[in-house]
Amino acid sequence: MSKNLEVSTLLDFYGQLLTDKQREAVEYYYNDDLSLGEIAENLKISRQGVRDSIKRAETVMFEMEEKLGLVKTARQTRKSLDSIRKNIDIIDERNMKIYRSDAINESIKVILKELETLNNND
């Protein structure tokens, strides 16, 4: 994964733990693709101040991920939910072709509803 995407993801999870200036600088740099000079002008600080702010913010976010692992957990959860969905489709297809069970259909509906609930909580 590219560093830009990684930092943007970390910002989504840990951005509220940064100072306002750090968060703004990282958002401008990674999400809006502004140069250090443009960010410095927007934040009314020096280019070096912007660079230092971004580096400190990166350090904080990477350390938080190392300790808490929220991004890793979210990715694992997403992968598991995708696998569940794929397997539900396989069960549904087999049920339609072989068993034609109303009980299985009802169970699939319940699982899909729960899966939708979990997906909406992301």
C-alpha cells in the first residue's frame, strides 16, 4: 500500500488525536495534494513548521496504530465480511439448485440482514 493511502487511512482512524494544525497539515498534504508552501500559506506557518507538523503527526498515528491496531482490525473485519458474503452466495446457489429449502432461505435472509447491519457500521 502506498504511503499516501496508508497515512490517509490512519488519519481517518486517529486524526482526532492530533492537534488541529497537525490534522489540517496532514489533510492538506495527503488528501488535497498541496505543497508544503501552499500549506504554510494556508496555516500561516513556515514551510519547515509544516514539515515538522506532518512528521510529528505521522509518528503519532503510526505509533497509535502499532499500539491499538484499529486499521489492521478494520481490514481483517472487512476481509471476513467479504468472505461471509461470498459463502452466503455459494450456499444460496446450492440451496436453489439442490435442496430448495425454505429453512435455508430464511437463515440466509437473517444472515444477510445481520451482514448489512455490520457493513453499515463501517
